[in-house]
Amino acid sequence: MEKDSNRTEDSTLALIWQQDDQDEVENPETWVKSNPLLDLPAKHDTLLKGLISERDSKLEDGTLNDFINRNLNMWLQTAKDKYLKLDDIQKSVVSDFEIDNQDCYVGFDLSHASDDTAYSFVFPHLNGEQKKYFILQHSFVPLARADNSIIVKEKQDGINYSNAEKLGFCDISQNSYGLIDEDFVGRWFLDFVNDHHLKVKAFIYDPYQASAITDWLDNNMPEVPFITLKQGTVSLSSPTVFLRNQFIAGNIEMLADPILQTCLANAVTVANPYGIKIDRTALTSKIDCADATIDAMSQALFYFENPNHGLKEDKKNPFNGMSNEEVNEFFTSDHFSF
């Protein structure tokens, strides 16, 4: 260094207190690392109470990184928070789950332009005394905005759809236009429900995306409540927070589905004074089946305490709440006669 011998001694010492790991956000007893005033007995309880309150508030509205930045002195990207940690997604993978004859809730996300169309099935169940939710999705993949090429589509979305189709998690568009065939989407759902004898408790979808397909499904499944769910934070915040908390608690189960895993990993949270919802960072960051899952969870979260929450019963329909198999059993039983 030039003229190093002429330097005067430093008169300022800069110190930065910070946490060793961002996971310590869950351990207030470690926060003294980034907040040395917590070592003062006269200030400890008041400061810690305020920090915990701030942490909980940020966790609820999806801006936890703000707290980690400002209060724990760890420098993270805070423009948008990741909805889920990759570890929480990966730990939910199971090898199998028997869906036949099970209660389930269905969320439906109808595509626009290059988006996938997706059904998400949420199966609430008990593992011993533990409340669990198994998630299964099926996507329909358009190619119209990808030069009608699955190779281009896979590069755009970062998803190996070809392998996912072989595993049974999606159907890739086969028509010459690369568009999704809504008739096929509707028939697939009816066949899947009937083949597995599913007891669909509710079908939840975005009213903005309502189309002939939802009307057709509704007409063909009169025993199933069809529920619209607006896609604002007022409607979505509760199931969005609930689903995330269930992932963290280890109560979510799903197969090794590359589409579902990618959509969940792509999701980020956005917040306003009314709550949070998920969003994506780019048009090619797919979150379609994650959206459908949150739609389904808006009703599934009530399953264990109040399974009829928000369901409008058709008082004129004597078979309301009964599955197709239960209705058929009634007509073939000794209790029925003309």
C-alpha cells in the first residue's frame, strides 16, 4: 500500500451482531447474538416480548425475511418470501397412499394461455391420532405457447413433463393446436373419481375461471357441492397459512411428483393488510397445482372439526352429501321400493 507508513491508527471499531443461522428465528433464546441488549436484565423481558410479537406478526403476513433482516441482522432477499422451504416439501414425500373409497376435497385451476390446468385432491385422514393431509394432483399441459414442442415447454417451465406423464401425474396436449381439450379434462375427472370410488366432499374453483367445464361437471355430479373461491387474500389467506403450517409440522403427505414439488417450490408469498396469498416470480414459474391445492384446502381444513362448514345443502335433494355408490346402494337395498 502506498505511504502505508504514514497511516494513523484506526480510531473506530465496527462491530455487527448477527445470528449464526436463519433457522434461529425459531429460537428466541439465541437472539442475544444479534441483540446484545438482551443481556441487560432490566431490558431483557420487554425487548424479547416485543421481538417475539414482531416475529409472529411477520410470520403470519408472509414477510418473515423482513424480521430476519432488521432484527436478526442477516441479509436476505426480502422482495418476496418463498412460500415453503425445500426441506419441508421433500420431507412430505411418501411411497404410497391408498385413495380408493376415501373422502377428499378437490381444487381446480383452469389454465389461461401457457398455464397448466390442474386438479388437486386433498385427502384428510388420521395416522393414529395424528391429523394428516395427503395431496395428489393431475395436470394438463398445453404446448400452444411453446411452438407445440414438449422440449421447449420443459425448458420454459423447468419441469420434466415427459417423465411426469409416464408416472401418471399429467397429460400432455395431443392435438395439433397444442391446446388443452376441456372435454378430455372433464371426462378424465369423472373417470378418475368413479374408478377410485372417491367420496368428493366439495369441488372448489376460481369463479373468474368458470367455464363450460365447471358447469358440465356440476351437472354430472349433482351430489357434490361446487364452491367458488375468489382469488384475493381475504379468501385465500387462511388456507394458504394453514397449508404452510401443516408442511412445517410434517402433516402433509404426497408422492414424488415433480410437477407438484416444483409448483410448491416456485410459490412465493405476497401480502396486503388483509392477509397473504401465493404468487409466482415469472410467467414460466409454474404454481398452477399449488393454487389448486390451496383451493381444496380452503374446505379440507375444516374436515376434522366441522366437515359441513360453508357447504350449502340442497334441502330438496334427499341424497345430498351421499356419494354415487351410496345412492346406488340405496336404490338396490331392501329399504327402497316404488
